[in-house]
Amino acid sequence: MGLRDDLERFREVGEQRREDLADFIQYGDLGGGRPDQINIPVKIISLPEFEYDQRDQGGVGQGEDGTPDTGQPVGQPQPQPGDDGEDGEPGEEGSDHEYYEMDPEEFAEELDEELGLDLEPKGKRVIEEKEGPFTDLTRTGPDSTLDFERMFKEGLKRKLAMDFDEDFLRELCKVEGITPRKVFEWARGENLPVSMAWVEEAYDDIPADERGTWRSIAEVEANVERESVQQQIRREGIKHVPFRREDERYRYPEIIEEKEKNVVVVNIRDVSGSMREKKRELVERTFTPLDWYLQGKYDNAEFVYIAHDAEAWEVERDDFFGIRSGGGTKISSAYELAAELLEEYPWSDWNRYVFAAGDSENSSNDTEERVIPMMDQIPANLHAYVETQPSGNAINATHAEELERHFGTDADDVAIAYVNDADDVTDAIYEILSTESESDE
């Protein structure tokens, strides 16, 4: 039963990782990850394992009465209460398995699967041009690249269009009293691609004793079976295909542009006096997974952090989530600074995301007169605003509602999300990223 139980625990590890990821999204626990990795907290910290002890212990089981316990390493004594210096109570110290290390790319893949997202970033700046498959065609080139298959098809189509049943026309030339002109006119009436010169030559070649074999054209049609070009090819094969110079095409490689997928993410946060600790915490829980997700999706990701009250200033990430001011609120100041900083990241070369968060409180008319026009003017893959109001909407917290009224709920480059508690974080992230996914299609 011990081995069977261990195998079952292995199966549970994969499912547990997904649950742990969902917990991370909701609670934003980074676990002290380095810049190139993210640490996801895991609940299963003791993985089943086998160990071999080279010492001779007189058997493989060390449990009570000689019976090993489930999951006990082979050849090792069974841990007893008090072995760790405590009175049998669970310890509180950490373990090497408390966190699962995950790089941003893996995190993005897991989040895509968890939330059902389908964001495929597009590269903008060309970093390399290379030869691809030989799919393009030109009229000149070396003989080794001649597309003979295409040339043969063109010649075959011409043969099917130009050939006709020569034997049948020769029989028409044997009709009593017929002239080459009448044979030619009949052929033209049947849409046969024959020339007058060919008919005259065929008429002259008819032996004198065969002239008058048929009394009329109708008699020929009734007694001589006409053969199509397709039937003739099946019977005799293809003896000749009329190629022309104009049929020649030479294959050359398609030039493929390798584009680097660059992204700059501007994170904007309200740090005014109304943004208390709970609101700041919800901002961090929402923005942190978004940063990791985009870092995992793009080849090169850069992040800009802007704090604002009535004025805006650029800050480092370590200060972004903790800083607090006692001033008022003017959200447009942050967008003015964002527009200035984004000049270093041209829209032609960079994908852009502008994420803002706050409690939706703003100075009078600032949203309508300044913020909305600037959101329209700043080119970006996505503009997003996250409202954090743990205690419900304040009377003057109207910024998110004004944005929603102006841009609508189905805009393809603007997302509005509401986070009142930790349970709303996952839905907010889905709302933001799914909007980008749809606009990218």
C-alpha cells in the first residue's frame, strides 16, 4: 500500500501546482523570487522518494515491529516525536519545497491555461532578415531553381486547349463535294483551334480514290466517333507538350523578417492620501501577475513605474507599491508623464501597455477633460484602469465609471476592472488580458 500511496501523491502534485498558481494570482505572494524567476508557494512540500543506505541495518524496514511506514525512506530510522527538539508538535521552519520556482515564460503558459487566454504578441522591430522556403517565383534565375512542375502544367493546359481530333477532320475532308473552306467553318463552329492552312494541307493529302467516301458531314458524325484530347492522352500518352518561354518560372526563397517582440509596460498608481494600505495591497496583487505575464510573453520587456497624487513622478519598482503621499489627486498628471517617457519607446518598434490603478477619486473634470483625451492620444496595445475600493464606492469615486461610459464595455484596447477584495483579483486579470487577446486577433 505504501508504494501505491506514493504514486497517488505524485499524481496530485500536477493538480496542486495549478491550485497554487490560482492562490498566487489571488494573493500575490512572490515568495522572494529573483529578477529571472518567480517563486510560487506550494502546499505539498514533502515529495515521496526512495533512498538507499549503504550501511548494513539488517533489513529494509525500520518501522515499529519491523514494519515500515508509508513513505519512510529505505534503511533510515522512522522519525519519532521530539526528534526535532519539539514535543511532537509540527515545526514552523521553512522547507526547500515551500516554493516552486517558475520563470516568467512558464508562468505565462500556466496562466494562459488556467484562464483560457490566447494572447500571441507580435514583433515590431526587425532584427534579422533570413531566407525562408523557396515559395516565391521570378521570370529569371539559375537552371537549378527552374520550377519544372509549374512549367509542365502550363504546357499541358495549352495542349488541352489547342489540340483537336485530327483524324475526324481528315474524314470530313473526304465528304463528297466539300471544300477546305467548309471544313474550316465547321471546325470553327465546333470551337476547334484549327487553322485554315492546316485544313488545306489535310485536304490536299487525301488520296483521290478516297474523296467522296461520305455523302455529308452528318454521315461522318453518325459513323465516325470523335475522340477528345483527354481520351487521346489516355490512349497514347503524352508525346509532346508545347512549352513556351513565358511558362518558365524560377523559384527563389521568401525573405522572412525576424522581429523582436519588445514591450514596455507603464504602471501608474495613485499614491494620494485616500490610497490606504488595503487599496495599495490590492494594486500590488493585480499588477504583479500582469508584469510577470507580459515579461514571459515578450522577448524583451521593460517596465516604467509612475506614482502620482496631484503631480506625477517616476519611481523604482521597490517603491511603487509602498509609497504614500498626503496630497490630492490629479490622474492626468500621470498620463502626461507617461506620454513623455514613452517617447523613448517608439510605437513603431515597441508594444505598449499602460496600466493605471487607484480608488477612482480624481479632481473635478480631470477625467473627462484631460485623461480620456490623453488615453486616445497615447498609442498602446491596451490601456487598463483598475479601481480598488475595499469598502465600496465612495461618492466622488467616479473615474472608472466615466472611462466606462466613454469607451464602452466592449472596447478592444481599453479595459476597466473593479477589485474590492482579493477574490476579485483573478477576474480583474482575466478582464484585462482577455481584452488584449481579443484586440490582438
